[in-house]
Amino acid sequence: MDRSHRANQLQITHIARLCPHSLASTRKNVGFVRSETAVHEEAIAAAVEEQGASTSEIANNVQQAAAGSNEVSQNITGVSQAADESQKSADQVLAASQDVSSNAEKLQNIVDEFLNDVASAQHGKPPSQDSSTDPARLVAVMLRLVGAIDAHADIVRLFGAEFR
């Protein structure tokens, strides 16, 4: 061995003799740091796994919320369509009711005139000049009224069936 190498050896030996517990302590500290690092690595791995599960659960919840929103949207569309159909039915009922009312009013006027003519005839007065007392006209108005009432009843039945 050469001299410089031997001098280095002596210095290392001398230092080791001066700090025997220091070298053992350093080894112990290195072992402790390694074990602590392993514990932290395990904790990090568990946290990453837990975060992955949480992310998956969040994605599932978002997907369910989207499906629920879609269902709500479809229900709103259905309600809107039902409201439109109800409005159409209500308009038909209103039109039929107005037709029935109009025909009933015409019939009432014809009946009133007829009864006035009958009362006049009983008192020996001539009937009015209006031809509304013509029995054919009376029957025609009555038939229109009956037709309007039938149409009104059909619409009411259909309208009522929508809400059962």
C-alpha cells in the first residue's frame, strides 16, 4: 500500500474510534428514515387509491344527476304538451258551449214569439208578421240545438277522459 492510502486509513480508523456511537447512531437514523419513508409511501398510495375511488363516485353521482335532469326535462315537456292539449280541449268546450248558448237563445226567442202568437190568437188578435212561428223553422232550430248539445257532450266526455 502506498503511504497516502495508509494515511487515509489511519484517519478513518482514528475518527471511528473517537465517534463509535456516532456511526451506529447514523446507521440507526438512516434505518429510521427508510422506515418512515416506507410508511409515508404507503399512506400516499392509500390516499391516491381513496382519491381514485372518490373521483369514481363523484363521476357516478354526476352521471345520475344528469340522468335525473334529463328525466325532469322530459317530464316538463310532457306536462307542456298535456297543457297544450288541455288548452285545445278547453277551447273546443268553450266554442261548443257558445254554440249551445247561441242556439238556446234563438230557440228561446222563437218559443217566446210562438207563445205570444198563441196568446194573441186566444184573444182574437192576428199573429205577428214575423215568420219565426213557422213550425218548420222551430223544428230546424231545435235540431241545431240538439246537435250542438250532442257535440258539447262529446267534447266534455273527451275532455274529462284526459284527466282520468
